[in-house]
Amino acid sequence: MTTLKDYRDERLQKLEKIRALGVSPYPAKASRTVEIGELVRDFDKIMQDAADDKNGLSVNVVGRIKSIRKFGKLAFVVIADASGEVQLFLKSGDVLPFDAKTGNLGLENINLLDTGDFVGVTGDLGKSKTGEISVFVQTLKLLTKALRPMPLAHENFDNQEERFRRRYVDMNVNTEVRERFLRRSKFWQATRDFLNSHGFSEININVLEHTTGGADANAFKTHFEALDQDVFLRISHELPLKRLIGAGFEKVYDIGARFRNEGIDDEHLPEHIGMEWYAAYWDWNDGMKFMEELYRTVALATWGKTKFLVRGFEVDFEKTWDRIDYSSVIFEKYGIDVLKSSLEDIKKALKDNDIEIENAENRARGIDKLWKKIRKDIAGPAWLVNVPKFISPLAKSSVENAEIAERFQSVIAGSELGNGFSELNDPIDQLERFVEQQNMRDAGDAEAMMLDIDFVEMLEYGMPPACGWGHSERVFWFLENVSAKEGVPFPMLKHEVSELTKSIYPDLYYTTDDTKMQEATG
């Protein structure tokens, strides 16, 4: 059986023959006058516009070779660029002969090419005798020689871990994966467009922080050599953006990576893209109305629809959003008063309902576990409201009930996909909540917030009333109905190097231990 190494060795031989001809297999320049997708889509119009030219329309196209068929003095090659694919028709006498000076390959050199190579051609646009849109090639140039063959679709390149490790291969073989990330780009662009159109300014804030906060999460720690201090990778955009509100900005947002040193599952990745916005002089009711419009607008811009089937739930962003009262729904389900029940009461409810008790080390964590059991059956879209203040350390208290926070969370397809609130701007109240969180942290809750005294100082200078919101690309993953790893281009996996690569480069890899690599790491 022919192995991948055999294919590579054969291609290396062809590479040497190409070099021996005096042709660069990796030239710096490529000439293109039209994308393949446009050429195919607008074929009739292009040909009509060139009707007076009896020789057809000359075009320069580039792309990766998908297939090669050679029959004596004829060859048919299919190439693809990012926009589509087209057939190249090569005929002896029409293709210019080999010319080392210009880099042109003749029909006689076609055997030096392989699937996966990139080529550029010049030729006339037309249709073959079978009616297939084709470029009738006059000049043929090699743009990149591929040393490893791309798997074919029929070869079932469907091993999930292999797909994730070789995502550049996955996106070539499974083009729907590449299309997903074009939609991901549209998703964030539509978000930016919506925010910008409502007067928000995108202000990129720091990723490294002395004190990190804004979420219940365990932070990554690193060392800042220039300052000789340990710092954290941000877990949220919140506190720096609210400092900007205190600095005089009235509508700000940031979209970028955030990092949470936690587990990996279908809904969570330690590194992911998040978005947060903050608007001065808004409250949580303004925020809910705004976010309903944002969800609907972004869905239409990205997918052209507002109705989705997500993890077995039907979700429609055109409908009126339900409101779920946190305290009421937990009391109705478990008989637990979230404001008065003891930790022992909560643990008993967890046990009675077969909910994991470990990590329920305080009332906030335990009650949240009870809510998550209820949440998993809610289709949404809905707003979770009236959340207790003691589990909302950055939210303003309700006017009607000081023990309740003006907090709103989007519930979609059994999960919470965003979080917002009327922002707490009372420095004394904020400090008390920070101290409470720090005490929880000191007691062993690694996800409790750190005390950020600089943020308290900012509040003492004064921050206006404001509303804030944050969500991550989980929203995109859910509406695509894919797992977290499927939803990002290059998901983090445990590092390893294939045995083939180690056998190809024995001077670099002298052991089966992937962590020991000469030259590359010293």
C-alpha cells in the first residue's frame, strides 16, 4: 500500500526535476485578473460583453489543483480558489512550450504537477464540447509545489482529532467548515456594525492585568519580565471598559480574546472571543431592549434568518422574549428561598435532585447548580431576572428590593449566553462586595473575584449610571449548532508531533518524547 511518505518522496523527486529545469517551484508573484467564482457565476454576461472577440475572452486565474486527467495530447485540470472551481482545458499546440526564463510549463511538463499544487494560467474563457465552463490554457505556471497530498473527500477525512490538528486540511476537504468561519467573521462584523450605528466606540483594552475580574473564573497567570511581577490574562473586558465610562466615554465596547483557565467541553474553551459594551445613563431595561434588537439584527446579517434549531430547541429571535424570575422558579421547583435558605438546605436540595454537590462550597455556588438544572430545559430566548445581589458582585441593587440585583441574562437553548446589569457605581457598596468575594476566594473558591482597589478608586472619582453587557462566541457556536471546538479555527489540543514528521526530520526529533526537539527548542 502506498503510504503518505511514499507520496511525499515522489513529490520531492518532482520538485528536484522542476528546480533542474531552472524554474522556481515557489515564485513570489502570481497574476490574476478574475476570481473563479465570478468567472463561473457571471459567465454568460462576461461572454456577452466579449461577443465581438471571436477568440473569446482572455483571463488569468489561479488556484489549487483538485484533479488532473491526461489523455495523450489533451489534459483536463480542475483548480479551485476561495470563490469556486473551474476546469482547465490543455491541448497540445495551444499551450505555449516550456520556457525557463518566463517560468511557463509546457503540456509535456504536466506530469510534474500533482493535486494540491497551486498554479496560475492564462487562457480564453469558453465551454468545452460537453458544455462545461473552461479556461482554454495558453500559459501554465507553477505557483507552489505541495509535498503532501490533500486527502480527497471520498477518503473520509472525518477523524475528529485529526481534523482539529490539521485544520488547514480539514477546511480544504470539508469546505463547509471554511464557510463556517466566514460566517463567524460576518457575526462579529455585524456586531460591530450594529454597535457603531448606535454611537458606540470600539476601544481595545489591555489583556494583561495586575488584578483580573468581571467574571467568576480561574485566571491564567504569567510573569511580566520588564516589571518583574506576576500578571493575569484577562477573564473579562468589564473593569477596564467601566474605567473608560468613568473617564468620560459614554458608549464603549471591545471585541477580543479572553482567557479562563478551566475545562474544555462542548460549550467552553479556555481561550475564546468575547464582546462587552457599556453605555452611560442606561439601565438594565434599556439593555434588554437593545440586546433583543442586536440578537435579531446580527442573526439576519449572518445567517439571513431569525429562526434556528439549536440542540433540539426551536429558537426564534422575532418572538417576544420571556422573563424568568430567578427566585420564583427555584422556589417553585425545589422549595428553596434563595435569600433565606441555609447552605445545608441547598445541599439537601442538590442531593434530593441528583445534582452534584462537590464544589457547592457556598450558597452562591449551590443555588447556581439548582438553577442550571432548571435552565437546561428552557428553549428561550428568555431573560433571567431578579438574581440575588450576593451572586452578582458588580450589579446595582433593585430599587424595590435591595437584596435583588438589576441583572439580566439571556437564556437560549438550555444555556446562558450572555450577562448584563445596571452597573454598580457606589464605591462603598462595591468595596464591600469585593471584600466578600475576596473572602470566598481566600476560603478556596478560585473562581471568586479578586479585590480590585484601583477600580474602587475610580468609582470614588465618580462613574455615571450605566448598563453593561457581555457575551462570547458561544452565541455563534449555538446558532451554528456546533461544539466549541468545531466553532473555532484552531482549537487547543495537547501538543504532539506525528510519527511521520518525526521520521522525516530525524535530526530534529531524536526521541518519541514530543517535548524533546533538537534545534527547534534547544
